[in-house]
Amino acid sequence: MRAISVSRDIVATPRELFDLLRDPARHAELDGSGMLRGRPQGPSPLGPGDRFSMGMAQGRIAYRSVNVVVEYEKDRLITWETWGEFRGRRLVGGQRWRYELTPVNGTDGDGDSDGDEGTTRVTHTFDWSRARLPRLIVELPGYPRRMGPAMTTTLERLASAVRG
């Protein structure tokens, strides 16, 4: 399987977390990989099918990724697929970044507080099963090995951001 997931329980409602995740202006702040740079271009907040781009850097190589929201369930799930494009043609990419929000306690089915502060399990998944040239673009550079720790840091930053 070409996917890796990490989870963390965060003291916040699904709605509070979802609001942060669907704001591309917050993505660089939350990113645990250190690859996101600069300001996003595109809509905010994100919705189903929205397209946005992010400044990126790998070592000394700077570029923009193009992202499309491919899964969206309000206060529960958001996934975007990322691509490297040149003159409108998709050259590399197809990796997906998924955030699934599951109430653990203190929140009801629609994400409203029941009087407790509430806890939400956030499962963050990097899925490269649909990637173009996965061996060359994802596996040989070692992303599967590096993404687990980076995603754990992302969830730590998400927990801090929702508190702050």
C-alpha cells in the first residue's frame, strides 16, 4: 500500500479544526515538512473541487504546487490532490493529503459542543497510490520515510494553532 497515516487526539471540536484546515493561508504555519513557502493563491476557505496553489521548496529548488480539493465533508474530511504543472499540463504529482476528523468525546454528530470542550481524533494521511511516477518522485527521494515524522509535527502544530 502506498499510504502512511498518523493520528492525534486534539482538544477541539471538529468544526474548529476543519476551519483551520480549509484555510490555505494557514497551511505553511501548520506544515511539519518545512516545504511550504509563501502565500497561497486561490479561494479561502476551501470547498469541494476548489483549486489553489502553494509556494514550495525542496532543498534549493523552489516551485508552486497546484492542489485540487477531491474529498470534502464539512467538519469531517478534507483531501487535496497535489500536482506539478507546467503550462497547464500535469507533469508529476497525484499525491493526496487527507485530514479525517472524528469526535472522540464532548461533541455531538454535527460538531457542536455538548458543554464539554471536546476532543477530536485527527487522522492525517499521505497517499501516493495515485501518483504519477511514484517510485521516482516519491519513493526514491525517501518521502514515505520522512513524511511520518513531518505529519506528526503538522498535527502538533494544528493542536497549538487551535489553542492559540
